[in-house]
Amino acid sequence: MPLRISLSRISKVASAVRESYNQVVSAVEDFTDTRYYPPRGDSAESVLRYFFFMVAIDHRTSRFKPFEGYIGGEHYHGADLLYRLGMLKYRENPDFFSPEKMAGLSIEEVSKWLKTPSGDVIWDPEIRVELLRDAGIKLIKYFNNSVSNFIKASGGFIRHPTSRSLGALFKVFKAYSDPVEKKMFLFIKFTLRRGVLSVVDVQNLEVPVDNHLTRVALRLKLVEPDEEINEILSRLEVSDREDVELRAIIKRAYTCLSRLSGIRQDYLDDYLWTLGRKICTRENPACERSSYCPLSTVCVSYRNAAKIVEHNYVNTYYY
């Protein structure tokens, strides 16, 4: 899938993103909303464990039926429901997120835990339990049963010429083995904001590219897949290699967008993810229902965005 970054498009979009950032992101998220995340004051290790294991299973939640439902009179969908269920379990017993517990977790336990109020189990519970077990076993084996020790081993570096950096160490875990590193950068974003992680090389932050960010980039034509756009438009399933190639170049495009807009990449991700989830949605995007879109003046797909969605790649635990 030959791809290239469009610097001219990125330059135009950067100005619009900079001007509309505060309209889309009203406040910097600190990830302390106790519906989804541990409360302030909990130990750093408890918070790190929660994010480490929850992000490990933070990928597509449904395939044939939406993963959603009401809890306490409030509706939750997709990742929101995943983290709501995570916090219900954390409140019940924070030690559920210990490496020892995760190392011996059963499919039955995961299926009982990660299900909608109506009883629909999250997609691929077998894969999620495999990811959690792998993460628990390796934390015990290599990092003395501690996420804090894992962080310390990196020296606070995202990238480093030696092997001891987050970028290298995360690859020990199957859940974090995505070549495009979506889950790693999501974990970094969460824990940086919570103040339980410090990084030396902030300049090496990158956005965690998922389906929402991919869709936005394609509609804005930040990257141009040339004639292979027909493959995406026809929604034919792409290969593993094509998925990685596409998301990798989109990640590089967003690095350019971050630099030109002056918005740090983890904050840019706040903007892009909100845009993709609430405005530039897969079906019925805002511009086609006559609703507000902050990028309407620079989007080449405006009023015709529904024709372009993210590439069709289903069987993934990367994002």
C-alpha cells in the first residue's frame, strides 16, 4: 500500500486545529473521574497496575453487537463501559489488578467481569485473558511483581539508544507488541496525567493511533494512499502488514501536525480522539447531519465524509 504524507494538507489542518482546540477540548483530562479511573490518593503502584492491565485489553470491544448498557442509570458504550467495569472491579478489590491475580486469571472470570448489564460478553474474552496472563507472568518474572519496577527499569526514557527504554521494554508483553505502539502511548498518556510517570524525553511522545485517528487522517487526507484508496473505500479487509503501514505513516503525519500546530502529541490525541468519537464518526458524521465540525473549512471530505472510513481490519488486539 504505497503511502505518502501530505505536508500541504497538514499545514492547513494545523492552523484550524490550533484555532479550534479549546472548542473541542474544554479542559485537560487528568483521568481522575472515579467512574473510570482510581481516585486521587491511591498508591502509585495501585494506579499503575490498574492502567497497565486495563490498557492491555483496551482494544475493539465489539464486532457484531455494540458493547453498551446502563449502570446506575447512566449509559456507557465501548471503551467507557470497559473502564467503568474496570473501576467496579477495582472498588470491589484493588488487588484484582495484581500481577499474581492476572497471571492466573481464567476465561470464566473475564467473561463474568467484562459483560454488559444485559449479559453480552465483550468480544474476544479468550484473547483478553491471554494478554492479561502474559502481562502478569512477565511482571512477576522480570520486574519483581511490580509495574513501578518496570517503569524504573526504563530510566524514564520513551526512546533510548540502549534497550532500557519504555519503547523497548513494553515489547516484552504481548498486549503491547503493536509495532505502531497504540497501547504503549495510551498508557503513557494516562499515567503522565495522573502524575505516576515521568519521562525524560517528552519530545518522543506520540499519539496512540486507533481506528478513530485513522479515520480522521484519511478524511482530512493527511496521508494519501494513492490508488489503494479504493481498497479502503470498498471496505475490503487489509492484511496485517497493510494495517501497520497505514497506521505508522498516520502516526508520522500526526507528529508533523503536532509540530506545526504547537500542540504536544498527548494533548493533540485528546482533540483527535474526541473529534473522531463524537464529530467525525464512522457512520453519520457531523458534517452530513448539518452539525458543527471545527475542521469544516479545511476538510476535503466535508459533506462527503461517510464515503471514507477507517480501513477494514477486524482481528486485532492492537487497538
